[in-house]
Amino acid sequence: MKIAILPGDGIGPEIVAQAVRVLERLRADGLPIETDTAPLGGAAYDQYGDPYPEATQKLVRAADAVLLGAVGGPQYDTLPRDMRPERGLLRIRKDLNLFANLRPAVLYPELAGASTLKPEVVAGLDIMIVRELTGDIYFGQPRGVHINAAGEREGFNTMRYSESEIRRIARVAFGIAQKRNRRLCSVDKANVLECTEFWKEIVSDEARHFPDVELSHMYVDNAAMQLVRNPKQFDVIVTGNIFGDILSDEASMLTGSIGMLPSASLDERNKGLYEPCHGSAPDIAGRNVANPLATILSLAMMMRYTFGREDLARRIESAVQAVLARGVRTADIYEPGSDKVSCSGMGDAVMAAL
Ligand code: NAD
Ligand code: IPM
Ligand code: MN
């Protein structure tokens, strides 16, 4: 199990350190884990003048799986776009062909009171958001800022999806739905955008191969509303890159905190990059208060999807559940009466439960 570790920026190194403790425990138990660390994002720009430098490219291409913290920070926001941390993240996703981003919004019952929604609205929540990750307006050309025909400066991006890009993400989503409650909701803006009307047409066509899955369609604005009105109506959601980015942050609050939402970004052969859905949280970086559970749960997803070790995924998830059941809480999921711990304190609790 060759695992590349990319701590990144901001809280990245703090949360990844806690996940690495879990990895080391699995290694001590006899798993053949080999790890190597490299910079990505701002840390890589500082060291190499490139947010995705060659040393990192070499390491992640040779690895079976990648564990990433997060990238970005205000000190990098005025760099030329190609030098920015976020560009490093987009490049690694594209380079490794990680087109399928799985973001499971699962409520641990112990956190029903930590959500900003009423406990009965979120109790039992278990949604899988399947976000296409290497296409859409994120990568579409042309893009930029130019002088338009009226002589005025104008910014533009292009939303594009090829048929094959839509088919392959649709097949992943249908496949996941088959193993769950067999309901798939495709989210689009087909009433306005041709690109997403095409998305809807192709997803509907792929449904022929999955007759046991019930496919529905929803406009993204309605989906944003339905996610807070009645989130449990959803089983699997499939959507494009930008809608998936936004809806998954929204869904994270249903689980109590964005610090709880893990993710897997997979290629055709289940090589994967695993990272929390949140960012580098510059507002709390360096204070040892961030919630490391999304990163630790991303490691569970790595065991499940890349290494096919459902048993180890469950072992990590059970340890997290046990810790929450004991009332151990970082600040973002704190409730009066619970036991408030730091980032490394949460790591200690998970290690003890493991
Ligand atoms: P963010 O997710 O970093 O933070 C949003 C809010 O959530 C902040 O108040 C933060 O303190 C809180 N938060 C996030 N993770 C937390 C955790 N684990 N525990 C407790 N609280 C947590 O989003 P942002 O502020 O919009 O972006 C900050 C930087 O991160 C930007 O540079 C952005 O581009 C980058 N970013 C990177 C990734 C990534 O690497 N995958 C994802 C999103 C944003
Ligand atoms: C995420 C982030 C990234 C995205 C940014 C940092 C490029 O928000 O992983 O959700 O938009 O995909
Ligand atoms: Mn995001």
C-alpha cells in the first residue's frame, strides 16, 4: 500500500498529522503501508515556485493512493493564477484523471444536536453526493478576462461537458446507487443551460443499463432548497463539478460540521486521492483546534475504495463513532455538556478507540 501524504496549507498539516497516526497504527498491526510526504499548494509554491512541482507529481503518480489535507491561504490569493495553491489541486485531479468525487454526507446519530437543522430533519441522514471532478466550468475553454467589442473589460468562463465525460460519471453514480437504496437524483439547470440539458439527456440514456435504479432529475436551485427542507428524500445525487462543489458544502452542515465530511476522488481503476471536503481554514490554522475527523474518515474511504478493505474502513469509522458517543468534541461540533478537545486531543481519542 503505497500512500503519498500531502499535508498542504493552513490546518492541512494539523489534521493530516492525526490521520497519519491512524495509518501508523494500521502499519503496526501488520498492514504493508509505505508512506512518503510531499508538498502541494502554497507549501509547494514556497519551496519550489510551483503549486504542483515535479517531485510531487512523481510521488503521486507512483502511489496507489494519496492523502491530502487542504490547500490555499490569503497570502497566495494575489499570485498569478497558475501559481496559486488551488491550481495545484486542480492539476493533480486532472493529472491523475480523478473524475469521480464521492462525498458522503452521513449523520452520526450522536451529532444530531450539533447540526443547525432540527434533529428530526437530519436523524438517519445518509446521502452520497457523486460530483464530476475533471470537467465543467472549472476546466472549460475559453476562459479569462478580455476587452469586449464595446471596449469594456469582460470576464468569462465556459461550461462544457463531453458525452463520454457524462456517461462515465453517470455509470459510477448508477453503480453506487445499485449498492445502496437504488435511487439516483441527477441535478442540473436544464431549464437555462444547454450544457446541463445535455447532461440530463445523457444521464437519462445511461439509465437503460441500470433498470433497477430509479432515476429522477432536479434543478439545482430546488435541490439546494430540498437539501435543507427534507434531506432524507435523497439517496445518491449525481451532478457536475460546480454544482457538486456547492451542494456538498451545504450538505456538510446536515452532518453537524464541514469538519465531518470526507471525500474520495477516483479514477477508472479506483486509484484515489482522499481529502476532507473543507479547505485550509486560515481563520483557525496553527491553533490546534480544527476537527480532524473528516480527514480520518477520508482514510477510511481509502481503505474501502482503493484497497478494498471494508473491514478496516469500518474499524476506523467505528472508532470515530465510539469517540463521538463518549461526548468528545472539537469546537465546531461542541455542545454544552460535552468534552471539548483540541485537534490532537481528538486524534488521541480516536487512537484510544482504535
Ligand atoms: P474552508 O472550508 O477552509 O473554511 C470555511 C469555514 O469552515 C471556516 O470558518 C473554517 O474555520 C471552518 N472549517 C473548515 N474546516 C474545518 C475543520 N476541519 N474544523 C473546524 N472548522 C473548519 O473554506 P474557505 O474559508 O472558503 O477557504 C479557505 C481556503 O481554503 C481558500 O484558500 C480556499 O481556496 C481553500 N480551499 C481548499 C480546499 C481543498 O484543498 N480541497 C477546499 C475548499 C477551500
Ligand atoms: C473543494 C474545493 C476546490 C474545488 C477548490 C479549492 C479548487 O472547494 O475541493 O471542494 O472547488 O473543487
Ligand atoms: Mn469546495
